[in-house]
Amino acid sequence: MAGKAKFDQEAAFKAIVGVDRQPTPEMGSAERSLTSGIKNKNRVQRSYFIDRDLDKALRRMSLEEEKKLTEAVNEILRTGLKKYL
């Protein structure tokens, strides 16, 4: 059997948009990790099921206080977990 042909990304791009156009440089993984990791290095992503009325109250609180939902949840958890922190 013949070997599998490799996909030429540059040739495909030129065939779609034209030979004279150049692709826009994308943010590399190293740059991406630097920009996103600085702000959130102490955060973890978790998923929990909460009651619908609590979710509604959280969203309302974050809108009224002009905060992101994450900030509102963190504030409430810090208050409730103060003796464990």
C-alpha cells in the first residue's frame, strides 16, 4: 500500500483565498498560556449542580452589583467558608 499523503495547509489556504494573500498570524500556544495564565493561575474550573432559584439569585446579584458571575460566586463562597480558609 502506498503511504498516506500529508495535508499541505498552506496550499489549501492559497487554493481557497488566492495565492497573493497571506494568512494572519495566530496566537501561539506559548503566547496564549502567558496571557491567560497570569490572571487565572490560582483558579480551577469546577462544575456543580445548584438549585434553579439559587442560580437565578446569583445571576441577579451579579447584574445588580455589576460583577461577573464568577466574582459573585467567589465572594459568596469566601463569606460562607471564612472559617475554613
